[in-house]
Amino acid sequence: MDTAEPTSKPTAQREALVSLVLSVIAVAAFAAVLGLTTRFHSWQASLAETMRGRGERDLQTGRAGRAIEDFRSALAFDRDNSVYQFRLAQALEAEGRFDEAESYLINLWERQPQNGMVNVQLARLAVHRDAMSQTLRYYHNAIYGIWDSQPDENRRAARLELVEFLLQRNARAQVQSELIAMQAGLPPDPWLHLKVAELFRKIDDYENGFAQFRQVLQLDHGNVEAAAGAGEAAFELGRYRTAVRYLESAVAANRKDEVSRNKLNTANLVLASNPFRPNVSMEERKRRVQNAFRAASAHLNDCIEARGESPGHGAAENSIEKLHNRQTDLGPKLRGRTFNDPDFQESVMDFVFEVEEQTADCGSPTGLDQALVLIGRNREGAER
Amino acid sequence: MSAAVSSADTPCDTVATPRRSLRRWPFEFAFREERFFLVLSVFIGIFSALAVVCFRLAIDWSRLWLLGPRLSPSGLRVILAPSLAGIVVAILVLHAFPTVRGSGVNQTKAALYIYNGYIPLRTGVGKFITSAWAIGAGHSLGPEDPSLQIGASLASALGRRLKLSREKLRLLAPVGAAAGLAAAFNAPISAVLFVIEEVIGRWSAGILGSVVLSAVSSVVVMRWFLGSEPMFRIPAVQLIRPQELLAYAALGIVGGFAAVIFARGIGFLRPRLKVLPRWTQYLQPGIAGLMIGLIGYVGFPQVMGAGYEYIDEAMHGQFTWKTLAMLAALKILATTLSFVSGTPGGMFAPTLFIGAMLGGAVGHVERIVFPYLTGSVGTYCLVGMGVLFAGFLRAPMTSVFMVLEVSGNYSIIVPVIVANTLAYVVSRALEPTPIFDLLTRQDGLELPSLEEQREETILRVEDAMHAPVGPVLDSDETVEHVNQRVQLSSANIFLVHLSPGGWTTVTRDTVARLKGEGKGELSLGTALPSQRLPCLHPDLPLEAALRHIHESPLLPVVHRADFGRLEGVISQQDVLNRYKLVEREA
């Protein structure tokens, strides 16, 4: 092998010249390699897109295993591509490989902690792990995060997912706060209002639910579900006249809606049986009180019979026995002059409500009994 | 250059450790060449990086062309591509590029120590083509060692073109090697350390600046084209309880054994295949490729090529421990087959692959047995890479920094140091010769090794010095008084402590002569010709004494903090006796 001999000692001029020549060569080589790499990378990018396309198709057709391989191949060409990483994470999640999916997502999250899509995906994985605090954190990151497209829609969708998660955990207060935050920014979309109204109804927030159902009806007058929902909400709120109005339209539009029909009947019965309604004449009130007393007495007797107890032979401490004694005491007075006394009417109705409450374990009240229960509850609520 | 300093404040000519000689040229010439060499190192870094970028593209292109765009190739292609590519590579190696066999590390080292830094450009070109083709086709080899040789080859060619001195030309090879490796690894510190540990084979301050400059400039250029992301996505790494270091220690021991198996496999097969008839060398890479293709065909395509993607996957827990263990074992087999067949390509990437898989497998098992362990599988993979690097390549310092650099995570340093040290110790105990030294010796060469240097007993001045035989004289004493003291001693030569500082010697005859000349009343310092001796210190290497011993039959060994305090004396005979003693002990 040859060996080089030292033949030259550098001088300042020579060094400068050599440095200049080397700089020129370096710039030229740099440009050449830049051109080469640009072309090569664009070729790789097209291959990556091809692999990604295959992956998308595989994912859509449920072949998550193949999609994983496709997305991995795409990532081999462009390993920092967040879209490929995200889709790979989704494919891994679809395949049930949650830990692997999470590692990719965490990697993405570290780069873009405000990325809405990544946070939602991480939240879903946290849901799978039943990690409450992480789920809330990621969902809230997504709700207040950055979305590349349709930010409002995506944020709403993320919040709805969060609400579903909280509903499963029966975290009603949190659901309510999320829904209240959500309803403020809802666009005039009946479907969305209906969805939110249904969710309010699920957590027994009928006040907000009713408002949302009404909103739906304002946007879509013929929306039967909204009418039924508004009727039910009004019913639960004790606004029976309003409930009747909505339930009638719901039943008229959908005659098979038995739930609304039953509620309508009950609401009508409540309206027809409530002696405390304003604008009810004295005679009518007396009639209603008498009807209520008769119904309650019959319910009480049925209950005593069902329990196998003979009236007048029970212990004095027994509440049913006490009620029976009160019934015996009140019965004759209903035909006397004292019946005109509003206080007496009040005490009769107190007896009625107490009977309906105490006999609840003798079977679900129906018909007039159910109406009396509702009237009683409504009255208690008003007093409270 | 010896640092000869003499002044009133410096009472003694001190002797420093040896440094490079500048005697050839006047100082300004030497300084200018040093400066130019540094500038040249930057250009070498740039050119090497550009070459390595092209090399990486060539590998990717070959892979796409031969194995297709899917990450896990399938079908007959997976068998045919490495087999046929192996045959093509064999033809190229045997007929066009006969010097490109192997990884390239040894060849670069040989260029430095045997061929005065000469590496033909043809070697670099051949390495580029054959390695890219082989790795792209799925041979279980990596691009780092070839990149190292490509960089060294470019540097050597540039040095020759510029007609640099032999000394500089010799140093250019490691400078280029560091640049090539840094670009391939995206890790400048590891590249510098590896070149020092494995190519230069000794710590040399003279070249360190150039190596660092070339490595840094190379990495900067490479990142311009290929990005600056770490090679792997590193999962969360943590060491919560110090007791968990035991788990990493166990990994270090397992890795040490695996490294020995790997090294012995190569060490055993390589010479046996080399001595087979020449015609078989046309087939050896092809057969190796066929076997690797079969491994890929039966379900383990991960062992094909460098395998970085799969290291990444292993780090993120995407394999079971059984798969990881299987991949580690098959990669050892595949890499051994590729390497011993003479296919050009490097061992860095396979070493990292095996280490990662082994680490992952051990980590998995440990977590099953001890569920309270908090380290993720990814952490074990990461530590495993360093473990095998330390155990197989026997570059312990590089192994630590390599893990830190490729991961970009410094929180793992303690487990890495513990595991790597154990792997290194186990490997060294079971296999005394490091793999690169073994390959060098199989090629009939004997090159310096940093590991051997570390093992060597370093003789120091304190090992050979002894107390002065005669009295130590003072230059303020009169010649008459000195003569009386000399007469009482049997020694012929005496140390004289000069005033205000420094040492010299005087012989019995000189003292007698001065007295005979009527200088008995004069002080010895006045009567003696002024000649200060160089002073040695006990901790200096013995060779430092040897280089100055000709100036006087006796040299003083003084305390570093007090040059007037004599620790002992040393003579040429003392030095020679010490060396003879060492030889006898050996």
C-alpha cells in the first residue's frame, strides 16, 4: 500500500486558497445532496401516502391488523408525521393494543399538548383504563384545545363524549355543569339541542331539559321527540297544563307513543283532581276533595286487606292503623257543615296525601291515586 | 517537547509528560499547520456528513427496490433479495473492492497505525456501494461502521490531495472516522469517544480538537438533511427505588454473557470461513443472505437490515418477552452469518438491536417475577443497548454516552452505568480479547488497544528511584568542607542543592580537582560551572526519566510542591533494572 510523503508546508496564501476551493466544493456538494435528498424524500413521501391510503382503507374495513402494518410502513418513511402516528395509534386502539397506542399518542401529546384530536384519543384510552382524573384532564384539554378543522363541532363532540363517560360513572353534578357549559354555545341545530335536552333529562335536570326541548321546537315545530320531551319535562316539573299541551301534540303526531299518552292521561287527571288549583269553585273543590278522600280511603282499605290486617285490631303505633282511625274520624264530617271550612279541606287533603305516601308499598299507584301522589308532591315542593 | 523552564522563580528544570515534537518546523509554521488542520477538520466533517447522507439514502433506496415499501417484507422476495444481493456483493468485493470486507473499524485503525493514514478512496466508494446494497437487501448489518470508514477514506483522500505531512495525514483518518460515525449515529460525543477508544486506541490531546470539530460539523450537516430527532422515541424513564438497580445489574450480567456468545460465534466462524477455497467466497454472502431470508420468511423479518424501527417498537412494549428473546437470539445468528461471510457492513446497529431485544426480554421477565418494579420495558431496552455495546464492542465509555445521546434522556444514567460496567466485566472475564482486537489478529495485524493499555502496568519514576547513596551537598558549602564530606563516602557522584534553588551533580574527582586548583575556600556553587539538572517527580512515567537520563548520571526526584525537598535519585541503571524486573515478572 502506498504511503504519502510530506512534500509541502502550508503557507498562508495556500491555506486561504485551499479553504476557498474547499468551501466552493462544499457548497456545490451541499446543493447536490440537497437536490438528491429532496427528490428522494418526495418519493418516500408519495410512498408513505400510498401506505397511508391502504391503512385508511384497511381501518375502514375493520382490518386493524393490516392497517397497523400499513401505517407503520408509512411511518418508516416519515417517522415524525403526526398524522401517521395518530392513525397508527387509532389502528392499535382498534386492535385492542392500548398500551402501544398510548405510547404513540403520548409522543404526539408531548409535542402538541393542546392538540384536540390527540387529547380525545388519550381520553378514550384513559376511559378504557378507568382513570377518572386523566380522562377528565384529556377531555378538557380537547374541549379547550386546538383543532385543525371544525373546532366547534369537535369540541362539542369531545364534551358529549365526556358527558357520556360521566353518565356511566353517575357523576350527575359534573354532567350538569358540562351540559350547562355546552348549551350556551350551541348553534341553532335542533338535533344538538335535542341531544343536550335528552342528556339533561337523563340527569333529572328537567328545568334545563325543558328549555332545550322548547328550543328544539322553536327551530323545528314538528319535532315529535322534542314535544314528547318537553311534555315529560313539564310533567316532572309539575307544570301539568303545559305538559298536557306538549303531550297532546306528541300523542297526536305519534299515536303509538304510550309513554306520552300515559303521562297525558295522568296530567289530565291531575288537572281534573287538584282541589288547590286557582279558579276552582267552592263546590268543585269540595267535590274534588271528596273524590280524593274516597280514592285514598279505598286505597287504604285495599292496602290493609292486602297486608292481612283487620281494621281496629292493629297496634295504636301502627301508622296504617292511625290513618284508618283518621279515616273513620273524617268520613262523617265530609257530609257536615264543617266541610265548607277551607282548613278542614286542607286537613282532608293532608290525610289523602299521607295515605298515598304510606301505602306506596302496597303497589304502584295508578289512575287517580297516582294523580293524588303527584298533586301531593307538587304541593310539598311548593311549600318547601 | 520537554517543557524546559528556567528562571529565578523556578528553581528546577521540570520535566513534563511527553508531548508531540515541534522540532521539525519553526514554531510559526507548526502553529499555522495546527490551525489549518482544525479548519480542514471542519471540511472533513462536512464532506463526511454529505457522504453519509447519500449512504443512508442509498440504503433506503436499495431496501425499497429490493424488499418493497412494506415495513415487514413478505413472500419469496424476502428470501431472494438477500441471497442474490449477497452474490452480487461477493463478486464486487472479490473483483472490484477487495479491501471492503468487514466493518471498517479495523481497517481505519490499521490505516492509522500501519499505512500512515492511507485509505484508498476506492475503499470508501466500495464500502458505500456494497454496504448499501447488502444492508438494503436485508443482511443483518448496520450502516455506522461503514460510515466511519467512508469518512476516514474521504479524509485520507483529501489529506493526500493537499499533500499534508505524514504526521497530519496519519491523524486525518480518525478525524474522518469520527465525522462519519457521528453523522451515522447522530451522536457526536459517542463518535468522538468511540474513535478514541477503538480507532486511535489511546487518549491523545493533540487530535482531540480536530476529532471534536469534525464530529460536530458532521452532525450539524447531517441534521440539516435528516433531522435532529433522537433515533428512538424514548418512553418515560424513571428509577424510583434504588433497589431496582439490582434488576438492571441482572440485565448487565445477562448482556455480558450474550456479548460473549456473540463475539465467540464470530471469532470461531470467521477464520474458518476465510480459509475455505476462494470459489466459496462467491457463495458465502449469498448463503448467509439465504439463511437470513429464511429467518425473515418464517416470521421474523425484524432481524433483516439494521432494524432500528423494531428497536423503537420494542421500546414501546410491542413485543412479548418470548418474541424479544427470540429476536435477540436470531439477530445474533443473522449478524454472525452476515459478518463472517465477508459481507461489508457494520456491527453497531445489530449490537444495539440485540441489546434492546435482550433488555426488553429481561425487563419483561423481571417485571413478571417482581411486579413491584417500576421501570418500563422501554427503559430496559434502552439500558440493554448500552449493555451489549459495552460487552460486545468493549467500549465502556462510549456505551454510556451512546445511550444518553441516542435517547436524549439523561435520567437513565445510573442504571446504564451499573449495567454496562457489569456487562463489560463479565465479557472481559470470559473473553479476554475484545472483538475488534480479535478480528485484527485474525487478519494478521497487531494494533494498539485502549483496553490493553488500560490493563498495562504503568511504571513510574517512584518505582525505580532510591535514596541517595552519598551525602547531599549544598552549594553554599566551601569546596574544602565538601571535600572532607566526600572523602567519608564511598559514592563517586553527589547531588548538590543549588542556592536559591535547583539541583546539580558533582563527582568526587571534580571536588578533588577544584581543591587542587586552590579553590578550597570558595563556595561549591561559585566554583562549579552553572548547570542545572532537570528535576523529576515521583509520579512521572519512567520513560520521562529515560529521556533525560543522558544529561547526568544521576537525576534528582523532588516533591512537586517543594522543589528543594529531595524524594530520591534515579540513574540510567535504575531505570533499566526496573524494566528488566518487569520483564522477568511478566
